[in-house]
Amino acid sequence: MSLTSIEFLVFVILAVVGYYIIPKRCQWMWLLLFSYIYYASAGIQYLGFILYTTLVTYGTALVIHRIDQTDEAHKKDAKQKKKGVLILALLFVFGLLGVLKYTNFIVQNIDQLFHTDFGPFHLLLPIGLSFYTFQSAGYILDVYWNRCEPEKNVFRFALFVSFFPQILQGPIGRFDRLTKTLYAEHEFDWQRIERGVQRIIWGFFKKMLIADTAAVFVDAIFNQYQTYNGIAILGVLAYSAQLYADFSGGVDVVIGVAELFGVEMDENFKRPYFAVSITDFWHRWHITLGTWMKDYVFYPVSLSGWMGKFGKFAKKKFGKTYGRALPICVANLIVFLVVGIWHGAAWKFIVYGIYNGVIIAFSGLMTKNYREWKKKLHINDKSTGWHIFQIIRTFLLVNISWYFDRADTIPQALTMMKNSVTYFEPAQILNIQFGQMNLKYTPVFIAVLLVCCAICFVVSFLQERGTKIRQSLSTKIWVIRWAIYLAMIFAMPLLGRMPDTAGGFIYAQF
């Protein structure tokens, strides 16, 4: 049941109506029921996987908490037992993800290396597996580090894992923050409903008018990159728009739907294409994955005993400045290797992750040098010109990574990069057909894409400068507000693709 389908809209309306009719103490149960109905709609066979993850993490948290209650005399033994339980649980949880998502990738590489024929295996890949695995693993670690108390009610915990708006593509929730409103009782609030609808419409606008329109050009250019070799650069720029509008638009819908129930979710995007560095980009793009990696991978790695020893060695070998920076660089490389693997079972995703990690690591090592160079060149790093330069530089670096993210293979990505700087024939884009429509309509859809991107850019620019768009809109009279909403709603089927023909969400595959 896609977020852009008519069935999903009807499903949400029924869920919201029932939510505010039933007794408030039963509201979380209602959400649990609808969450499992939603998940089962993708296939009954997937229910076993989410139940497995739910029960493993639920039971593990209780066991860890019980070990924590050990008296002082046995604390040392309890600490070792607690650590053993944690490691075993993480192996069970991530083991499921690893087997289902990466087995065929490993087997394929073994077959190619040793000329064998073991695979592929026909394995089920449950929807949202990566998202609810990371969310559940984060909960276990939070309980282990005493950041939150374990949930005693297995059904309430099942809701945390399966809450239906976020199950497909996040945001990756934290137990202590999400459950404050997820388990709470809510009164019907028309203003909150309107704000939720407002966010949903904006998400659909980005998805259906930007992402799905750009997707037609992206698919043609990347799938036939030898035919459209003169517009490779336009293909990656279109993919840049598609990916942002698709993912952030989907998250807007998710957060908007959750808001209808009074549930507050973490933001996942903060105008990433206004970032001034790759590090800043990852503070703005897929924020909940970035903070998950920081809290559960970066800090444990950088503060580990072996990293401390490496830091001491680096200081002796390379001096104080680089000795401090190197352990952080290594931790960042490990984090982005994991990010690449999380994105998919392919070498191109590993390269994508390493590419980002190397840039961030190199930037960390060169911090002192950058300061000295700017001083020698008399660059005012507070000036508007320097700020714009940083944004453009970062945008270009990000788009290089998108070649690996979208291309089918690493050689294809490299070929398209080469074509981008050696051959440019923009007229080729007019040969791309939009569905079954005549080629004469292609310029129309190019114009639609450019205008909608411009609207999105202006909104983001105003927000970057501190303008509260939604608050400003809420001060207008209802006639103006709803005129804007309806204009956006009617623009979608007229200028974009209808819900039943719209493309699926890119990040739903993770």
C-alpha cells in the first residue's frame, strides 16, 4: 500500500476517524491494530519477521534491565553477563537483516571469484526491514546504556517497532522521544489536523510533481546512458532533485500522517542542498540515520580501547594535531562504510559510503591547513561570497556521489562522470518520451519540473533565512490557506502523475 495510493488515503482517514471516536485509553491499541493491518497488506508472510525483531528486542531489554538490578557484590559478573546478552541480541537482530539482504551479494561475489554456481537464493526481503531493525537495535543499546527504561508491555513495544506511517522509510525513531506522544492520549484538535494535512500535501507536491517527473528523465538517461551520453550531467542533476523530493516528500507525508494522531516524529531533512560541507550535508540529510550512526557507531568506535591506543600511537608518530584527528578520521571511515552497506547490497553503495567517508576524513585532517590557506589568500570566511562558494562546492561533491548511488554499476558511474565533462548535447533531452505522451509534450514537463524545483528552492531559501513558512501560513484567513492547499492538490493530477500511477518511493526498498 504505497503512501501515494488512494487506498492509503482511505486507510488513513478510517484510522484517524476511529482514533478519535474510541476511548482515549485504547488509542495506542487502535494504532497497533492499523499498523499490523498496514504491514500485512504488503504480504502476510512478512509479519513473522517484524514479530521476530519485536520479541527479540523486547525480551532482551527486559533481561538487561533485570541484570542491572543485581546487588553491588555481583556487579562485575553482571556487567559481563549484560554485555554478552547485548552482543547475542544484536547478532540475532542484525543477523536477520544480514542474511536476508546480503546473502545473495556475498554468494554472487563468491561465484564470480571462484567460478562456482551457488546462487542466487530466493529470499524474502520484508518491507522496511532496515528501518525497524535499526530502530529496535537503538532501543536495546539505549536500555543497555541506561538511557531509557525498558517497556514492560509487549503490545505497546510492538507499536513502537511497527507504527505504520514510518515503517517504510523512517524516520528512525528513538524510544524515549517517540513514545512520549505515541502512547499518550489525544483530544481531537482541528488545528493539529490542518497542520498534518498541510505537511501531507507538501510531501505529495514534492513527490508527484518533482520526484516522479524527474524520474522519467533520470530513468531514461541512466538506463540508456550510452544513447543519452550528451546529457549525463542533466541526468545526475535530475536525480539530485528526484532523490531529495522523493525521500523528503515521503518523510513529509509520514510526519504529517503521524501529526494527525498527535504523534511527533523527528525531522529527517533540514535543507541539505544548502550545506556548506559534506559533514554539514550529513547533518541535514537523513538526519535520523546520521544521528543513529553517531550515537551507536561513531562514539563507541572512537571511544573504544583499541582506538585510544591508536590515538596514542598516532600522536607519537605524526604529532599532536594529526594524532588527535586520525582516530576521528578512522571512526568516520567506519561509519560511512556502514552507511554504504546499509544503503544496499552492491559494491556501488560501498563506494558511495567510502567516498563520503574519505571526504569527511580528509577535511578533518586538513582543518588546520585550510585555516592557514584562507589566511594567506585573505579569504573572509564570513562573507556571502565564500558562503555561496561552499554551498556550490558541496553540491558538486554530493552530485558526484549520486552517480554511484543511481548507476547500476561502478563502471557505468565512471563512464557517466567522464561523459559529463567531455560531451554535452542538451538537445538529447527532447528525445525522452514522457510515458505514452507525444514528444511534443516533453518541453512542457521540463518546464513543470523547473518551476516546481524553483518553488521548492524558494521555500527552502526562506526557511534557511529563518522564515517560518507554516507559521506564516497559519496566520492567513482560512479562505487563503485552503485556496493554496486546493491549488496544490489540483496541480498534482493536472501536471504530475495520478496516485495510482505514481512511482514508488526510492527509500522504501531499504
